[in-house]
Amino acid sequence: MSKLRCWCGAVLSLSGEIPNPIEWKVLSDELFDEFSGAVDVELIYQAAISLFRCNVCGRLWVFWNGFDGEPMCYRPDENGEQ
């Protein structure tokens, strides 16, 4: 999968430009604690979860199970409340 169509209709590019301006890498606090001292950045990159933010509507598409699984979509509160 190299592209993803957001529910708002925008097309998100999952590959191509490096670094990808809409891709974020996330580590749980617990997983982060497993890394200490001098760390191989590639190991952190591989351990992190990828998420993509739609520039049009702000939805987050999270690949909890890697790119082999379907992403989970989260959208901002319509009222702007947190």
C-alpha cells in the first residue's frame, strides 16, 4: 500500500518523499524504556508504530499492526474540545 484515501477524500502518500511530512513514528513509554545508552536509530525506527496525519481534516491513520494490517482512523473532535 503506497497510498491511502482518507474519509475526507484526500489521498495520503505513504511512501515517496523522505522524510515523509505526514508520517509520524510513535513508541510506547514502556518500549522506549527498553532503549538506553548508544542506540541504533534503525532499531528504534523498526520498533515504532507508523501513523499518518491528513493535512486536510487532521485525521490520524495509525498502523497498530504494521503495514500488513489495516490502519485505525482517529479524527479530531468536531467541537475542537480535547
